[in-house]
Amino acid sequence: MKKTNSNNRGEVLRTGTIIFALVVTITSLFSFSISIDIKTGDFLKELGITKMETDKKITNSILGGYINTDGIKNAKNIVIGNRTAVVKDLLVYTKQYVHSDAFKKEYASLKESHKPTQYKVETPDEMRKTNIETYKKSVAETEGYLKKADASMKPVFEQSLAESKKLLKEAESPTNKVIANYTKNYPELAKSNQQSYEKELQKWETQYPTNQIMFVKQRLQQFLNETNNIDFAAELTTKNGKKIFVNNAYESKGSRWKMAFRAGKEVVEPARAFVEQWLAEIK
């Protein structure tokens, strides 16, 4: 057993995709990146990915909350480079991108797709009409079956028809007890339904603010929460061919905490500093 350092942490990251994975999963860990020239887009050549693909991955990560490293051809080589410097570059790029019309449009679509739908409570008159139409249809259908039925089945359909006509008569009665009881409780039912819908709307507005930057702010704070107090000197050991933490408390940590650990102090700390400053600017 030995403490991790930058060399054996590089071994943990030899898949080479973790840095950009953490960059694009802004919802999980709002940081990490690649060396870029924001104006010329030269970083895209280094990464082996187009600007359109980069923007899409950032959008999906912020809005959808998942990691997608497909198509990132050169990430393995980029990990070897100066990770502290490259962290800041894509964060700057991301900070600019979330103000773009393209991102605003995607966010607006996401917000609208999650808007709650109000359940419609039938009025007493609507309920009466629905019941009458239902029983009229039942009577008509049963009469049709009765006409086609053989002698052995006629008694069955005659009984069913009599029951349907009885229910129809009750539904049409102005003194129908079911409708009377529903009419009595309807005001409270409608009030409760409206209050429930308004609570859902309020929850929706909180989760998906009108201003897309306020949604991004939630992701930024999530990143700070999930990368807080990471022990980058934590010891690792190998068990059944898999690296695990010696400290069981660390081993039980969530996947995002572990991803941040693997990304390393030189990635996480500058990312946290950038995010803290960014949050301070959002009003």
C-alpha cells in the first residue's frame, strides 16, 4: 500500500477520457478541461472533436446530467499535459457558451418539457354527461349483441341490457345520489386540485428558473458540494485487479467524488476556485 502521487494517479487515469468527461459533465463536476484557444478553436484539433460536438456535449452535460465521451479521439494524450492550465480554459469557454442563443434555446426546451400538467377535475354537469353517454353506449352495444345472439345466449344479454338501462335511468335522474354527493364535494376537490397544481408549478419554477444562468448556478453549487474535502493523499490498494481505497469511508463515497479524486488536486482545486468566483458573479 502506498499513497497516491501524480504518477500513480496517472495510472488510474490511463483510459485518458476522465478529464474531458468531467468537463462535459458540468452537472456532476463543473470543471476539468483541455488546452484551448477560444477564439481560434485550435483546442478542437488537439482534442480531435468539432466545435459542434463540443457544444453538444457541454449542453447535454449541464442539462441532461450525464457523461458522454464518445468521439473524443485524443483525450488520452491531453491528460499527459498541463492539467492545471487546461482546466481554466474550457471553464472559460463553458462560461461563455451558457450565454449563447443555442444554449438558451436548448434550456428553454428542457424547461418546457418538464412543465407540470394540471389534472382536470370534472364539474358535476360534466360527470353527469359522461355517465349518461357511457350508459347509452352500453345499452346500444348490448342491444346489438342481443340481436345477433343465439337462443342460448339471449337470456344473458337480456339481463345485461336490463342492468344497463337501469344504470342509464339512474344517471339521467335529477336526484342521482352519486352526482349529488359529488356536487357537494366538488368545490373542495377543485380547490385542492388547484393548490396542488400551483405547488407543482412553484417547484418547477424553482428547479427550472426562467434565466438559464440560474439553472447553471445550481450545477455550479452542486460541483462545489460534491468536490468538498477530498483527500487527494488517500491511500489506494489493489483487490481482485481493481484499485480501491484503503479507507472504507472513501470507498463508500459516490462516483462523482471518486471521479474528482481521480482527476487530481491539480484539476479540482483550480476548478473549484474558478467556480467559486463564477458563483460570486451570478446575482
